[in-house]
Amino acid sequence: MIVMKFGGTSVGSTDAFAAVAQIVAQQAQAQRERPGLVVVTSAMSGVTNTLIHAAQAAAGGDEAPYREARNQLLVKHQVVAGQLIEDNVERANLGRLFDSRLREFERLCRSIAVLGELTPRGLDVVSGLGERLSAPLLAAVLRAHGLRAEFVDASELIITDDTFGSANPIWAETERRIQSRLLPMVQSGVIPVVTGFVGATEQGVPTTLGRGGSDYSAALIGAALGVDEVQIWTDVDGVMTADPRMVPNARSLPELTYEEMAELAYYGAKVLHPKTVTPALECQIPLRVLNTFNPAHPGTRIVMRSQTTSPGVKAITAIRDVGLITVAGRGMIGVPGIAARTFASVAREAVNVLMISQSSSEQSICFVVPQADSPQVVDALQEEFRQELERHLIDSVGSVEQIVVIAVVGSGMRGTPGIAARVFNALGALDINVVAIAQGASEANISLVVSEADAVQAVRAIHDAFQLGGA
Ligand code: ADP
Ligand code: ASP
Ligand code: MG
């Protein structure tokens, strides 16, 4: 059995939908002896952003964006239906469905405008609507291509806690629901077409898994069904040595380990949602990243152990919109518990720490958090260390913005000397200042902080230093 997930650009236009239908039809044909296919889809590209911006504008009292979005989204989906679905009944049914979903969107935005407030719970209802439009559309397009496909809303399958905006699946219940709902369909030769990104609490309140979370949906479904492979169909030839938008000569990687992929995704390689690797790894399900617009390309396989031993660095990634927090002071030397108190405070704010570095003299601890959380963390730490600040044991608690974390990733770095030297030589040659450095104990990653202005040049320089680019 195989799960095929199609991202936003893969369902971004009529041509893209047609390409997806062809890819699915080919897979179904290859499996005709033993059918076993589940499709997961994102919203059409740009739709989730449109929905979110409209809801935010409504909360600020501006009702024009949601009215405009309603019409724009109706047209966007209807154009695809009009061009790819000939059956009048199917088209009429879809038209009614689009209309009812978009009326719901309008009603929600109107209430948000009346209340003047957008709660995380409300935002999840709105932002999940894109998948609830694209998945029934894709199911109908597949039927128009002669396949037996049926739409399934993942709020029936993926049961989560109520951490709106980034909900955590409750695994036992999710696994049970996925199996009991999808297995009978698959066994009778039907292809379920499931909404990515969305889930619901046990009480049925809609949630989402976080931006880009459709990859995670696919991995959860794949793990629950114990499939042979989860395929992530996107708009590039697999996972590359760097973001091709930043490094034009980036190359596609034939194979990566789960560990390497997890590092890359965690440090901002948008091609896979960071949580995707966990269920796949736990159930040992291979992941494959493929290109909808170049389906003949073998893409990237993500596996437990790499068959090809490539020493050293595999890929470089950069994560933006982060802040570097520093707790510094000569009085910290030898005072136990500063680090523990620092990170306990950060944990109380429920903020994710991306990287930590402490100088050996213990004069400073610095760590990286998402930029949006940085003011809140600084406030919390100033409160925590009020006495130490007054007594000048700690000189300052502050943050540096407009920085970027660059991660140099590869399991083969382990035990290969000289990697760090090459990284820093490459940056030194360009006079790029490194603000902080950290290396994970796994030695599969060196991360460093540089200023935002140097980021692109730094990533390209490291990429070149390890000759990662194509010819
Ligand atoms: P989808 O809509 O299919 O989920 P995304 O936009 O979320 O696609 O992810 C694909 C994009 O990720 C690519 O177009 C590319 O610009 C970006 N990307 C960032 N880092 C990498 C990388 N190391 N390899 C491949 N793509 C990357
Ligand atoms: N549509 C959602 C988003 O834009 C989820 C996804 O595309 O994976 O974040
Ligand atoms: Mg994505």
C-alpha cells in the first residue's frame, strides 16, 4: 500500500490537477493486482494564506478581504472543475459544496469581525477550509479520469489535542480511526482522497497540524496503515543540497537518512514538515520526495540507513525569522543553575529553542528562538533574573534580531575531522562574521548564526566549499 501526498503547487492549477490525476492513474494501474492507494492533498497553493489574511483583516474590522476572497476562491476551484470534469451531476455537486464551504467561511469571518477578535481556535476552522475545498475537487477529478476515488475529511481520522495552530495527534485513537475508516475503502478498490493539514479534537472541534502540515498528515496515515511507502509529491526533484531558491546550483539528493532529513526539516528545509519524519521512523516506513512536474525523476528516498556511503556534508539549510537571546555577565561564572533557570523560564513560556550555545568561560549563554517569541522570552528572563541583574551578577539579558541559523547537515560528518574548519574557512574568506556556533551530540549537524544580510552568501559559500553543487 502507498500513500501519495500532493502539496499546494501540485494542485495549484488545472494543469497541475491533470498532472496529479495522471500520476495517480499510473500508480493505480501499476497496483491493479493488489490495489492499495491513499491520496492526501494540501489546499491549492496560496489558498491557506488567503484564508488566514482574510480572517486577520476581519478581526481588525476590515471586511472587504473576506468578501473578495470568497469570490476569488470560488472562481479558482470552479475553473478547475469546469475544465477537468465533464459530468454535469458531478460539477453541480461540487458547485454546491464549494458554495456551502465558502458561505461557512463568510459566516465565520463575519462573526470574527463582529467580535473584533480572532482566537487560535477560530483561525483553525478558517485555515483548514482550503483542504476541504481541494480534496473533494481532487476526488472528483480522479473520478473523471476513470478512477474510483472518494473524499474523506481528516477531521474524522486525525484526532488531536486542542493546541490550535499546531495540534498534536492522539496516536491510539488516530490509528484506530484511520484503520477502521480507510482500510475497508482501500480493500474494496476505492482511493480515499484525504484532506491534509486538518484534524479535530475528540469533541469534534477542528484543529490544524501547523503550516505545511499535510506532509505530517500523510506520514500519520502511512504509519497507521503500515504502508510500503509514503510519497511526498512537490515542485522540486526531491530534497536538494540546499533550497534551490537560495542556491541555484543545488542538486537533488538520491538518498537521505531519517536523521539527516529530520535535521534538515527542523532547520528550515521547507520541503518536508519537521514532524513528518517521526511517524515514518517509528514505523520504519520509507519516505520518498518526488516532483509532480517531473514524475520520471527518482527524487529522494528517506531511509533508515543509507546504501550509499557519502562522507561528510550532505546539505545546507537556513532558518530565518529567529532571534538570538543572550544572558551574559562575568558574575555567572561558577554560579550553578543559571542555565537550568534560563531554560525553565523559556519552557514556561512554551517557546521552542532551536539552538543553544554556551561559551566555555560560562560568561554567556545564548540560544535561538522564533523571532515572534523573542520579546516574550526576554521579558520572562529579565523577570527571572531580576535580582542577579540588580546585583550585576548578570550584566544583560537581550536579543539580537535579523539573524539566520545555518545548519550544515550530514550523518557522514560524524568522525570526519576538519568539517568545521572548512565551514569557517569558507566564511572567513568572505569576511562573514559568525555570531554563535553549536554542534549536536549526534555530530550530524553543525549550526551557526550569521546576520540576515550575510545569509545567502554564507549558504552559497559553504555549499561551494563542500562541492555540493551540480556541474
Ligand atoms: P508543497 O506545497 O509541495 O508542500 P513546499 O513549498 O512546502 O511544497 O516545499 C517545497 C519547496 O521547499 C521547494 O519549492 C523549495 O523551494 C523549498 N526547499 C527548501 N529547502 C529545500 C531543500 N533542501 N530541498 C528541496 N526543496 C527545498
Ligand atoms: N495548506 C497548508 C499550508 O499552507 C498545509 C500544507 O500545505 O501542507 O500550510
Ligand atoms: Mg509543504
